Amino acid sequence: MRPSDSRTSSSDLSLLRLLRPGRRQSAALAAAVAAATALPLAAPQITRRFVDDAIT
């Protein structure tokens, strides 16, 4: 077993090489995934604020 080092492995480098031509598309995909994760978490907070304001 090889000792682990903090340098990037060859498989990580090959993955980065594959993603390089589609940097914009990869960034757009990452933003879409982040938005798809954040929106369901934010919806109850928006609803809570609406209900609290309607009560007062």
C-alpha cells in the first residue's frame, strides 16, 4: 500500500482534463445543482415569513 500524499492523483488530473473543454457547461451544471438544492430548503422559510407577516 502506498502512503497517501496530498498531491493530485493521475485519475483526478484526467478527470480535470476531460472537463476543461466544457468549463462553462460544467459551471452552469454546478450552479443548477446548487439552485435545485437550495430552492426546496428556502421555500419553507419564505412561507414562514409570509404567514408571520399575515398574522401580525
